[in-house]
Amino acid sequence: MPLRRPRLCLFLLAPLCFSSVLPAQSAPQSVTGFRDSAAEAKIEAQFLAVPDAVLAGQELKYLTSVPHMAGTPQDLKTAQYVAQKFRAAGLETEIVPYRVLINYPRRVQVTAVDANGKQLMSGPTPEHVTGDIAADNPRVVMAFNGSSGSGDVTAEAVFGNYCRLEDFNQLEALKVEVRGKIVLCRYGQNFRGIKVYLAEQRGAKGVILYSDPQDDGYVKGDPWPLGPWRPETGVQRGSVQNLSRYAGDPETPGVASTPNLPDSARVTPTNQPHIVSIPLSYHDAAPILQALKGPGVPQGWQGGLPFRYHVGPGGVKVHLVSDQDYQRRTIWDVIGKIPGTQDPDAWVVTGNHRDAWVYGAVDPSSGTAALLEAVHGVGELLRHGWRPRRTIVFASWDAEEQGLIGSTEWVEQHQSDLQHAVAYFNTDVAVSGSNFSAAAVPSLRQFVRDVAKAVPSPAGRSVYDQWKSSHPPQNEHRGSNATATDEDVRVGDLGSGSDFTPFLQHTGVPSTDIGSEGSYGVYHSAFDNYAWFVFNADPHFLYLQQMARVMGLETIRMAGADVLPYDYTAYAREIASYLDAAEKKASAAGLSHLDFAPARAAATRLLAAAEHASAQQAAASGDLNRLNHSLRQVESALLSADGLPNRPWYRHSIYAPGEFTGYAAVVIPGVNEAIDARDVSRASRQLVVLEQALDRAASVLAEAP
């Protein structure tokens, strides 16, 4: 059982309440970026004393009391609740509306018949388990896909496994025709929107997305309500927007969809599929899969249902009806600010999204509860006279589930302000268990580790120690195609699928993303509710408290540092390793004549400039404002004005979501994706773009005073 935090601890003595789980330290540790580490350590101790597990649990209970999908009256109530908490902590707070295109379902229907016309299933079956009444709430919206096309189609079914690019290629090799069919895709391995995108590219009429018990159901362990895994009727909702093309309001890429934006500024969406897609439980998918004829599935395609899978076609005809109500609807971000005293134009932004497909206890309300307790702690510092050097912005984003919309519209509205923002700190699925994990740009990896060393873990010792010993599996949001180079605890790369995307990959703000992970089989279902959370994830809300402390400490340190604590030598070495891997891949693909030498030379120049800047950071003398300005501009220098080929909204030359993954990062994406496509001309051009970006970054660092 996790150790309980003592309920009654005096404000100044509360840091000692965890003395039983933290090793004693003979002297205060140095805090990178601060001239006076002892003074900073006192401020941090005062902050760490405040976030409260009991309050976090109460906040979670309120936030999950009703379904609150983006744009609904219940969603607005959660915005008002968060705004009230921000104001109580002393933040300058506003609720910021945007008018965006999102869909709600009018009708969703799937019917399947066998070769003789006998009905095999009709659904979707409502989500239900004995012992969890939350799923029976009439306010639970039927399972559907955001950004799905509307239509009424009938066709033979085929099974596409995870519906990755390689899976569709395998079907082609088996001479299984996808054109004119309805493709059954299991969740996992890539973003659901990419599954639908690839199916549409291959000529499919529609897509059924289902959760296979091998991936998050009974094959993993006991399903809810006996355990954490997906029960038979559990459905994963979600957006099928093509996130790899651009994020945000489908009608306004690159432009903020403010309420008064004229129609002339809107465009026809190009990141939404036209075909029908419908999510199902494995209860509803099983009869279709079992009746499919055709070849047996290839190696690795067999799922967890108790019969042999076949790819089809033959044996099953499916009728899909999707009637989606697309309208411009109002969503609400909540923004709370604390003006900086010395460098107010340099923003530190910390956020998570608030909207949920249903109750969203883990995703995202665990993040909102942690955010509110971080704000609670910072509010106590304000009450005792502390003020940040830089401006702090706490943000509660809306409509993340529909395509990172709330954060993207705010970022697009504040492009000029964010040129000076020094960091964006994100959490989304903040707590689904006890295993801490993180992703970050390389310049902030050591920063995250150092913060984790300063926060106590409910499991004993520090978050860092627990993190190092747990080795959490790499999740889709924090994975990449890069080979790990860090000898220390692994900090992942930033792909997409959460609100850091517009900050880093569109605007060039250095970013991190953190979470505490565990067995989580009810993602995007009605079963992701308060009862599931208390039973499976965090019974005493101690990990909510932990995440509040980590988020808050990230914010306080970055907002108060005399010298911004970026590590650009690590960044430069990481980029050099990406070039090594890309050159090997090019050679293996028969593209050995590609010239990597200029980009390698630029990476070497970046490393030399980074080492120069590192010495200036360590000295912390002279004009620190000029030094910090140079340090901040490096990430912006890595942006490409033209963006990535075929998807210019993504402008970062080092990190982007993979064109065919949607979540996981592709490093040096312009180069790697051209190599994957065997496009020599594009690869050569992208090597030049990368070289220029690295030289811009090196020039910025070389000028650091």
C-alpha cells in the first residue's frame, strides 16, 4: 500500500512530512540556473508543502461528476470551476472562447450479416458492466468518432490488423482488395486518424475501429470492474482527424478561430476524412471477425478473441450509418497569469486539457486536478510575497480530444507573444498508475530529471529514483524512431497527440510532457470514471499530489532561474546521432549517394557553439538578459519557414509526428520521411533545409555573451 501523507502538517514544517521516504541530505543541492541555490531551495520547499492529496481527490470527483464533452454546457461548467480556482490562487484569469468546427452524432449504426443474409450483430451495444452505474448515465453520448464522415454504406468486410502502412501493404501482397470494402482495424500502434486516412487512400468505403482484448482487454488481466482492463462492451472513442497534416480547428489552419473571425478567413478542411468511421467494442466486433472468410491472418495479426482470424473478404457484409452534426461550436480555454517582475515578456506556460469524451477521470481530469493543486501551491507562494522573474501562464485547454483545438487556437492567436516564451510544460494523462515517465526536447531532459530528483515519491525516495527503477514502457505519445542515446533514465521524444504539439512543432517553444502511468484499459470509454480511478490508479490520490508537485516545480524553476537551464550540448549530440542513423538507413535503402557531410558539419558547428554557451551559462555573469535571449532563440531557429513537405503547418526540423504514425515522433522528419519514400531529390533538399536550421541555431548560440 502506498504511504499516506500525514493530514495535518504545519505550512513551514510540511516538507518534513515526507522525511520517512526521502534520503537525508547533508547540504542543499545546487539548483541549475540559480546563483543562490539555498534561497531557491527554501522557496521550493514551501511550494512542495502545499499541494494536497485530499483536495486533489475532491477536485477530481467534481470534474468527473458528469460527462463533459467539448462545447457542451457541462464543459462550460468545468471551465468556470477551473477559473474560480485560478482566481482564488491570485491569478489574473479569463475564460477565452473560440468558435470551431466539431461534430456531435445524430445516429451511429453498424449491422452485419453473413453470406446467407443472417444478422450477425447490430450495434453499437451500449457500454455496461454490472457494478458500475456511471456508464448507464443517459448523458453519456453514444460512441462515435470526431471528424468522421457522414454516410450510409454497405460493403464486404476485410480485416486490416492495426491498419498501419505495412498492414495495408501486406493485404496488397496477399491480393486482398481494400477498394470498395469496409475495413476492420484494431486500435494500437498508430493514431486512429492515420488508420482511417490510409484506408481512404486505398479506396475503402468505411472503417470500423475496435479494441482487441489482446491489446487492452482480458488478455492483459482482469477487466473492469474486477481490474483495470477494458470490459467486453468498452468502446474507445476518439478523433480521426489527420493530425499529421495539421492540428486545431479544421477550418482555420494557422489562424486563430476567434468568435468574430469572418467566414472569408476560413477554408475547406483538408485534415478530415470523407469516409465513415465508427468505433466498436470487441463484443460487437467479434461476430464480424469470426464470420470472415478468406486467408488466415499473417504472423502477428492474430488477436485475443477465441477463434482464428481471417482477413476476408467473404462471409460478412456490413452496413454502416453515420449521421454527424457538424457545426461551429463555442469552446472555452481558461487562462491564468502571474506577471513577471524582471522579464515579463518571457512566458512560462503550463497546461493540460479539460474536455473529455465522457467522464475522463484519467484522461484528462487527473491532469486538471494536478494542475489545480500546482496552482494552489503557487498561490500560497504569492500570498507569502513571492513573485516570479518571468510571467507564468497556467492554461486549461478545451477540445483537445477533437484535434488539439483549444491549445492550437490559443497558440495561433499568440504567435508573437510566444516568440519569447521560454517553455511549455504539458500533462494530459497525468495519472493512470505509479510509473513516472516524461518526454522533452533534448535541451530540457536534464531539467526534467533534476525536478524529479527534488520531488518525493509516494513509493519512497524521490520521483527520479522511482522512475529509474520502474522502466515504464514507452507509450505512443512519447515514442519515436530514434535510438536511445541517454545513459541516464530515458526521457522520450515529443511526437503528437497532446497539447505540446502547437507549442513546439508549430511555434518552436521548448516543451516537456509528463505522466504517471499504469495499467489503463478504459481509455476514451465511459468506464474512465472516478470509481475506476480510485480502484485502479491512485486510491489515496498521492500520485495526483506528486504530479502537482512536479508540474509546479517545473514552472517555478523555469520562471525564476537567473540563467535559463537549457542543455544545448545534449541537443547537439542528439542531432548528430539522428544524422548517423539516417545515413545508415539511407545506405540500407540503396541511397548511399546522398551527401550527409554538410549537415554533419553544421551539427559539429552547433556542438561547438553549444559548448561555448554552456560555459557562459555556468559563469552566469555579465548581461544575463542577452544570454537568456540567445538561449531561448535556439528552438525558434530550428523552425523551417516552409514547414515539412506536404504538411507545412509542422515547421520543426528536428521533431514531428510521423506522417503515418500520428503520435510517435519522427526525428529529422524531412530527411527521414524522404528516405522512407525513396525520394532522393526530396531527401537532398531536406538535408539542405536541416543544414540551414542547424547553422541558424549555431549562430544564435555563438553570439551568446
